Amino acid sequence: MEDTSETTGGTLRVLYGGHLRFSSLMSSTEAPTTPTDARPMRADAIRNRQKILVAAREAFAQGGESTALEEIARRAGVGIGTLYRHFPTRHELVQELYREEVDELCRRAGDFDGDDAWDALNGWLEQFIPFVATKQVLAQELVSAPDHGRPLMVDCRASLEAAGEPLLSRAQEAGVVRSDVTIDQVVQIVAGIAKAPAADAEQLVALVHIALDGLRFNAPR
């Protein structure tokens, strides 16, 4: 099994002055895959990595930015050493989770290719509501980095707009959305609504629909 140490995260951080060096804690067969390591990750390591990301998503959604890495490891059913082998710092875990959330939302844009043009655009934009709920917590974590997470956020924003652009263009070509709006504007509108405080998911969906109906005013324009 991949998890070979019960050492706590606090102990690891103390032992190495806040900078974890796992080469001294693992055998050569347990070394993680790195950008300079061409060996593929073992199947059990892949499973553990995914379990950590799933647990982190749930934990951050429930506990916010105060969530401890030890709690994430517990939820994932792995030791804290395993978590650190995959994500040597908290920031690396948050970055990977943020990127994975964006990638999933981008992939979902393809699920609506066969739908009516208007329904396809609406269907994908509704996905922003649960996405933004998790994203807000992760974004708060990212801004604590020296670069405030800007490179990652810029790349992810570009990916979202590239995924949504075909849906918007198809709706505009069908004459059901005004032609003078851009995907950047649409994403800003929906993301802003999704951040509304003290509103449940059903209320947020209703607000998104009201806002999107405004895109049809005087279409095609």
C-alpha cells in the first residue's frame, strides 16, 4: 500500500523546518511522480490522489478555509504522510483542486451540444452555482499566495470562456441571444449572481434565469 507512515503533519513540518523533504521518508519504490520523474504513478497512488481531492472538495465546502489538512486526510482514509507526498504544501492542494473544478465545468459544456441552443446555454451556466460555492473558498486560499493566485485564475478564466464561447455563439446564431454580448460578460453576470449571500441553490437558479432572460431582449440586435 502507498501509505506507509503514521507520522502527523505537525511532526513532519517540525522535523523539516516547514519544508517537507520526502526523499528521506520513503523508499525508492514509493517516490512520487514529479515533472522530472518519467515513471508513471502507481495505481494505488492514483487512487489515493483522487480520494484526497474528493475529500478536500467536500471538506472545504463544509468547513471553509479553516479546514485542516489532517481532516482532509482522515476523510480520504489516508495518512497525513500520503497527503503530503501528493501535495507537499497546502497551496499545491488548493491549486490542484481549483484547476480540477474548472476543468470539470469546462468538460460539462460538451454535455449540452445536442440540446436546443437556448437550453444548452442555460444548462451549462446553471452549473456555475455549485462551482462558485466551492470556488469562493478556494479563491480565498489562493490569494494568500505571493502571486495571489493570479496566473492560475487567469488561465482558468480563459478556459471557462473558451468552453462557453461555442454555446453562446450557437445561441446568437439561432437568434435567441442578442449579438452584442460576449462570453466574458455572461460569465461575469452568472458568477456574480452565484456569489449572492444568504441564497439557496434554488433561489440562485431562479436569479440566473431572470438575468439570462435579459440576454434575449431585442434579439438578435
